[in-house]
Amino acid sequence: MAPADRTRETPCPLHRAEELTLGGRTAKIMLGDALYTLRITRAGKLILTK
């Protein structure tokens, strides 16, 4: 994609991980029939597992 095309992209939603986890360390996310776990590590990184 050319740089000029990027200005026409639809903005994507922004979600804070802390809000998704309700202040905890994990959140469950459904995609179709698959259940994923989003985890915030002690180092402040995100891990998404199926």
C-alpha cells in the first residue's frame, strides 16, 4: 500500500488492555467458535493464546 493510501484507511478501534481485563491480568476473547485468552505479563507484555 502506498503511503498516500494509508490516509484513507478507516480508523481501527482502540481498546486499553487494562479495561479488557477489568483491572486484572486476563481476558477471554471469542472469535467465531474459538476462545482465546489475552494475558498481561508481569513485564507488561501481552500474550494471546488459543
